[in-house]
Amino acid sequence: MIRYAYQGTGFEGWEERLQALPPALCSALLRDMIRIRVIEEEIERRYHQDQMKTPIHLVIGQEASSVGFCAALTREDLLYSGHRTHGAYLAKGGDLRGMLCEMHCRINGCAGSRGGSMHLIDKRAGMAGTSAIVGGAVPIAAGAALSLKLRGSDRVAAVFLGDAATEEGVVSETLNFAALKRLPMIFVCENNFYSVQSPLATRQPARDLHRWAAEHGVASVQVDGTNVLAAREAALAAVERARSGGGPSFIEARLYRFRAHGGAGDDSKTGYRDLEELHQWETVDPIRTYFDFLSRTQLADDRQRDAMYQAAMKEVADAFEFALASPNPEQKDLYTHVYSD
Ligand SMILES: Cc1ncc(C[n+]2csc(CCOP(=O)(O)OP(=O)(O)O)c2C)c(N)n1
């Protein structure tokens, strides 16, 4: 069976760069990852109660990528994502109550209760939209980047995509177009090695995705997607390139999803991936490795971490209560936002 091993080196050699960062930023990165994990675990715990009227794609295991990349964006920058939306939406500043209302198909849903988990949007936070069509958000982000460029804005448009999205023709076309027009755009490719239950090696010839992207004329790098600081650093360089007119960037973040492709729980027992592989990646859990690193360098301790978990648990409990107390959409609004001629 094919195995995708973790090939990074953790936080080895990162001490100096960490010391150069404001301590408040270092702990905010931890807090934001913990918050996403707690929200995701609570969604997972409640999913079988069948109150949520939506498929879900949990981001547990991939939090360093969501948080690290979004840490380099401002609220005004635009972010798009594919079906695995929760991490990007939350890290960009999306409203949790709006997200949970959306997932329960109640009024106050962030997409007007019409989209569910795969169509989260929060314009106030620059979370510009998500698409369930693999690769579908990518050309839309390019359109936004083109518009920003034509208007002389210094904002950037970024898009999260999975490894499977690189198999969609439109993603090649978009890389080509973005390079040609030097768009202020960032492709964040979260390479977790699987498309549902198909490993990368059964779908693509052996190659590094960032090298493939580079062949389109887009500045490309590969980063350890379990390392929140590495993700942030790569994103900062890409944002700087985009804002200064240097054109698009492609970042391949190698990481792992700890749960099933969709739904609650793990689906590894169906045999498409090796449990040993999952266990190896669990040893580099992005939250634990970062916390260990912060505590080694005296920047966080158990008490602070526990307080972060407590605060997130309280927030998510309140938000669930709000969503469940919200009424269903009204029949009279059925055709609002629906276009027909
Ligand atoms: C165009 C298209 N083809 C197939 C699907 C079915 N589908 C939904 S998610 C998914 C896997 C996507 O894998 P990847 O892009 O690597 O993201 P990940 O789920 O690993 O985060 C597939 C094939 C789809 N939604 N859209």
C-alpha cells in the first residue's frame, strides 16, 4: 500500500524566527488553531443527531494551514475556498454563529441558509465565497484578482484548493492566466494526498505539485503544512509579491486530514489508507507540535492553553445554542436570491 510519510522537520531551527515575532502573535496563532479544532470536534460530536442539514468536510489536522495562511491576509483581502471550507472561513474572521445557522438551515445563515457547509461566505470578513465543485473557486478568485488589479487596489485574492483540484483543467488555465496577467493572487494548495479515497499516486504521475505549478510561470514553493509559522511565512512572501505587482504565487502545503473525507469520524478502516500512515501524521498534530514548541521557548504554558480550550468551548456552545434557537427560513423567502427568467 502507498504511504505518504511526513517529510518535514517540525520546528527544528525555528527558535530565532519565533523570538523575532511579537508574543501576542505567537499565542494568537495557537488560540486560532485550538478554536478551529474545538469547533470542528463539536460539529463532529453532534453530527449524528441529524440537526445539521448539510454534508461536512472536517479540517481537523489541517488547522496550521488555515490559520498560518490567513494570518498573512488582511480583512480586506479576498479569500475563496473549495468544499473543505470551515478552517478558511473561521481563520479569515467569518462569523461562527452565521456558519452554524447555515449548517442547520436556520435563518441568520451566512449564505442565507441556502448553501450549507460547502458554501460559506462572510463579506464583512473578506470571505468571498466557496464552491463545492472541485477547482471551481479557483477561476472565480482569478476574476476577483483581475478586478482588484484593474481598479488599482492593493488587496489580494487568495484561494484554498486541494491536491485533486490540480487535476481540473480550469486550474491549469487559471495558473496560465494569472501568470500572464501578473494577477495579485495566491493559490494555497493543501496537499493531503487523497481525493476522497483515491491516493495521489493513482491519479497523477510522480511529481511535486509546486513544480508542476511553477511550469505555468507562477512563483511556487512547498511548505510543511503542519507548521503554522512556515505557512504564515510562505503566505507573507506571496502577499508581498502580489501587493508589489510581482504577480501570483502557488504554495503547496503538505499536510494530512485526520478524519474521513466527509462526515464525522475516520474512514481509514475501509482500507484506502494505511492506519500507520494516519498515526504517523498524528504525531505531528499541528496544534500539539506548535504548543510544545511554544512551551519549550517559554511562550506558552498548560494553563494558557487550557484557557484557550475553555474559551473556545464556551464560544461554540453559545453559537450552537443560538443556531438551534433560530427559526427555520420562511416560505415567503423561498425565491429570494433565486434568479430565473
Ligand atoms: C468537478 C468535481 N468532480 C468531483 C467532485 C466530487 N468530489 C468532491 S470532493 C472531492 C475530492 C477533492 O479532493 P481535494 O481537492 O484533494 O480536496 P480534499 O477533499 O482532499 O480537501 C471530489 C472528487 C466534485 N465535487 N467536483
